[in-house]
Amino acid sequence: MAEEPPAETAEHAARLAIRKTYKLFIGGAFPRSESGRSYPVRSASGDFMANAALASRKDARDAVRAARSAFAKWSGATAYNRGQILYRIAEMLEGRRAQFIDEVAAASGDGVSAASEVDAAIDRWVWYAGWSDKIAQVHGAANPVAGPYFNLSTPEPTGVVAIVAPAESSLLGLVSVVAPAIVPGNTVVVVASEERPLPAVTLTEVLATSDLPGGVVNLLTGRVAEIAPWLASHMDVDALDLAGVRDAGLATDLEIAAAENLKRVLRPVPASSDWAADPDVQRMLTFMEMKTAWHPKGI
């Protein structure tokens, strides 16, 4: 005769599943989408994982406004202070490593490589944090001039950067486009991977409890084809990173829209790109402007 399951096991089996509905991340807060819409996020095997907000045009405008409001404080902070804040975020990512591994594994269907991707993402965040107080020293210059003057060039942040996160690499790819944009003092509006948004949402939960000022990173979830055109045409966005755009026609339309206010555009990264490859500073420099100042000698 079969034994009856323990009472606590039967009670656990009878509980209703708590289906999460994740919100957006704008200005350091977690608002619902203005549209009230959401969509189901499923694992690689098709199992339901959670609901994510479907961001609208109004949400995109709110995110740009938050990013612009945060720009003066973030870009005005010392490079050393920005580096310390970003390094602390890496420590917090390490503390939630197990959760990130579970989410990356569920999204990709590859539990074997999930741990290495999460470790690489944390290491990459640390790598970029270390550049915060070095990028100006390495890529600034004292220019030779004919005259009794000093001529000094130093890189400065561009402003508000809109980013379409990579679709395939839900965490490492995300870190690889967000970190180099905010390290030099830019603020960002990120459109998360449409099919794999949960690692990005978890990252914002880390950011919300860190020392990062609200508005430096803003996250929108939903359809890239719906959100990205409004960011590309927004006159208060200074640069556009199309890393995660896979539709060639959409990419062209976004570049055309970005030309209205001469945004700096970083074109899509091929889907076959290896985000685990060693990074370089070029992505940081893309979203920096060189400021040159003249000063008389002897004064």
C-alpha cells in the first residue's frame, strides 16, 4: 500500500504559483508601463517564467527625461567616485550570482555555459569600472602648438545614450554595452532583449540598491520595433547604440531618424559576435567627445 505524502508536501503542492510581473526601471524607481500592457516571458523550453512590461512611447519619453535629469550629477562626479560606485555594483552582482545563473540558463537553455557567462559579465563590469579614472589620462593629450600656449584635449561624455541591448547574450552582452557608456559619465536608456529580459531586470534591482544615482540607467522592456524609433527620433538623445537590432530595415530607419539631430550612431553588432571576447576601450570612446582648451603660458 502506497504511503500518503507528508502533510507539508501536500500543502506545498496545493499552493498557487506566484506569477511575477516585472516593471520598468525609470529614474531609480520601478513604474508600471503607462500603457498597462505586459507580455509573457518564456524559457528556452517554452515554460512560463514571468510577465514583463510592454513599454510605450510615453515610457520612452519618461526614461529620456530621467536620463537627462541625472546627467549633470553623474558626469559632474569625479572619475574616482564613479569608479567606486561601479565597483560596488560588481560586488553586488557577485552576491546574486546564483540568481543570474538560473535566469541566464533558463533563457538560453544552456545550463553549462551560464555560470561562465555570469562570471564573465561580473569581470567585465570590474574591468570597465577600472577605466573610469584612467580613460582621460590615456586618451587625453597635451598638443604641440606654435605659440606661447598650452593646448590640452580631454575626453568628456556625450550625454544621453539610447541602447538596444543584444538579443542573444542576455547578461554579458548587456553589461558589454551598458558599462562602457556610463563609465565616462553618460546616462543611458536601455531597451532590453525582448525574448530574454529577466537578467536585465535583475540587474536593475541591483542598481536600485546601489549608490548609482537614479536615472543614470533606465530600462525599458518590450518590443524593439515599437520603442526604438521613438528613442532614435527623440531630440534629447545624443547617441544611439544599435547593438541588438537584427532587422536590417529597422536599423536603417533608426539611423535615418537619428540624423535629425546628428546623433552619434553605433551600428548593429552581427548576431555571430562573440561577447566573451576580450573588450577594448573603443566602445567607451565612441560615446565621448574631445574638448580642447587653450591657455596662455606663464599665467
